[in-house]
Amino acid sequence: MTLLVIGLILWVAAHTFKRTMPDLRAQMGDKGKGLVALVVLLSVVLMVLGYRAADYTHLWDRTGWSTPVNNILMVFALYLTSPGPKKGALLHKMRHPMLTGVVVWVVAHLLVNGDLASLVLFGGLGLWALAEMVIINRAEGPWVPHPKGTVAKDGMFFAISILLVGVIGYIHTFFGLTPFGG
């Protein structure tokens, strides 16, 4: 669990660095981008290793309805993290589609993973996403929505999101997970 928590701390630090310490980040110039990318990569590696190594501590059970709801939520999470909201017509006024997608992803995963390590990992990333929205809002001030795109772009990115849920779900099966039930 220690590696998981260190990974989460590094993730949050790397992602909030630019807005919480803008002067220091600016002094680093382009070299700072590489350092931040390296810290993000290290954080992901630590989160994966820490999550996989954590002892299983049961908190709640997966229910019969949670798996299909998880899969539906994952379609929306992937759509929100795609360029769809910025290029489409339906959500072009949404300020934080990607971070909202992370929150939806978190809820989806907590529906089907009722153990302590999952709560720490997904809950931690969800809290980060919510905090990041607040930090961005304070740093950037009033929001100017993206220009309205087309419903066709929404449809295209939504279809890609459905396809990606299938691909990602299939990849999950190689790790012994059952994202589609069974």
C-alpha cells in the first residue's frame, strides 16, 4: 500500500505543480516538462505496483447491476476524456470534460471493486480530479466555452468510446479480471 500512496502523491504533485507553484515551474522552462512527465510516469508505475502488491481487504461486494452500470459509465468516461466534448455540439460548454471523465471512471471502478486498495487508488484519483477542477478555476478565472461543433463529431467519438470499452475490457481479461461479468 505504501507504493500506491507514494504513487498517488507523486501524481498529484506533478499535476498540480504548474498551478500551485507557477513561478518555480516557469523558471524550469522546457526542462520542467520532461521532469513532470518523468514524475507522472514514475507515479503510474508506483500506483500499478502498489495496487497489485496490496493485501486484499474486503469492504463491499459487487452487485448484479454494478457490472453493466460500470460498463455504461466507462463509455461516458472515455467519451469525456476524448476530444468529443471540445469538438462536438453536446458538451462544448463543459469546462472540465477530461477531469469529469476521470470522476466518472472512478465511480465506475468503485462500483465493481470493493477493496481497500481500490478505494485508495480510485478514490485518491477522484479527489485529485475534483481538487484540480477547483485549482484550475481559481487560476484561470472565467470560462470561455469552446465553439460549438457538430453532433456528427459527438457520434464519432461516442462510437470510438464504445469500441474502446470493448478493447480495454478485453485487455482486462488478460489480468484475470471480468469487466463484462461472468
